[in-house]
Amino acid sequence: MDLTQGTLEEKNERAKKMMLWFGIGSLIMSFAGLTSAVVVSSKRPDWLKDFQLPEAFVISTVIIIVSSITFYLAKRSLKANNRQATTLWLFVTFALGVAFIWSQLLGFQQIIDLGYNFTGPTSNITMSFIYVIAFAHIMHVVAGLISIMVVIFNHLRQKYTATKMLGLELSATFWHFVDILWLFLFLFLYLFR
């Protein structure tokens, strides 16, 4: 397809989608760097090999998977011109995103309760990596929540229709990426010990 073809609106949509994918690509590279650092650092003699991830991280994984499903349902509802269901699913997705962050913070508290802090004499390189990776991911979830708030605002102002939903599509793509990213990070941290 010739990217120069189409109306100005179509070109604008393609450009915005492409910019999002460039951003996602750079985020993949950033987290690839972090996970590579974990692999290299795991050879250190002070690396914890028997550490279990907090139970709250398992719960947050389930929450974020469900939130991707609810975002999909919101998009499907909008395509079916069911504005009420779209509103409901968007709010549920937002609430699940907040619940994910809350669960992650509970996971941090569980790590602290085991005696591992981020810095100081009770810190450990293994725990520091877990803190950094999870916190970096939380920041991207916050960005996703902001985008969902914008989508909810625009949806309530009736800016989206079944055939015109670019903002919702961009937000959904980013949210699904953040979901898949957490699944990868969780499995990486769980299996790589």
C-alpha cells in the first residue's frame, strides 16, 4: 500500500498508529535491556536463587488479563453501537487498571515484609531488579490509565462511533501491549531464577 494515498484523515490515522508502534518498539527495547541485565546479573554470587515472587504479583497478572478482555468488550460494544455497554466496559477496564497497580504495591509490601528493601543494608540485587522492572511497568500502566481516562472523556462527549474510533483503538493497542508486557515480565521473573 502506498502510504501517500488516501484522504488527509486516513493519512493522519496511519501516522498516529505508526507513531504508537514506534513507541511500543522503543519500550520493548527498554524492557529487553532490563531483562538482559537480569540475565547477566544472575551470575553474581549474591543473586537469590530460591526467591518466590509475591502472591500479589500472581493476582495482578490475573487482573491485567481480565482488563484486556474488558477493553476488548468495550471496543466490540462500540462497534455494535451499544454506547451504554461501551461506557460500562471502559470504566471496568479503568478500575481493573487501578486494581492492578494496587496489587503491585501490595507485592512490594510483601517483598519488604520478607526483609528485602530497594536500597540500604537489607537490599539485594535480585530484589532491586524486581522493584525496578515492576515499577517501570507500573509507570506504563499509569500512562495507559491516562489514555483510558481520555477515551472515557471523549466517549462521553460522543466523539467515537462504530466507524470512527481511532482514540479508542490506539488506547486499546497500548493497553494490550502493557498486558502482554506484564505477562512476559511475570513469566520471566517467575521462571528465570
